[in-house]
Amino acid sequence: MSTGSTVKFEPGFILDQPPPPGFRMFAWAYIELHGTKYAVIELFEHMARQWEQFLREEGLFVEEPPDWEPSDEA
């Protein structure tokens, strides 16, 4: 297993040309296992869903409202 990061461009583009419409670039961190790269964010989101499901099934997950009140200064 290894980890890494890169910058992804969507859609792809040619460096000496203007960016295409809808162009975006973003940081992408990944874990590589057996030659397959898995996005770190997606992996942690999947793990969080599994934990939530487990805790709900065991009756250990209780949703509580935050203990702060929103400010009127917005």
C-alpha cells in the first residue's frame, strides 16, 4: 500500500491553449493498493457510512443538535 497526491484537471487540456469551458483543477489524494488508486475522501466517506450503520444497528448512534446557537449576526 502506498499514498500519494496530485492535481487533476477536468476536462483535460493542452498547456499552450486556453482552458476549455467548465475547466476545473483540484488536489487529489489517494491510497494505492494492488495497483488501484482509491480517492482518500471517498474512502473516508465510505468508512464513515459503515461506522454509522454499525452504531445505528447496535443502538449506539444518537443524533443530537449542536450545543451552540446560531448567531443573529450574518
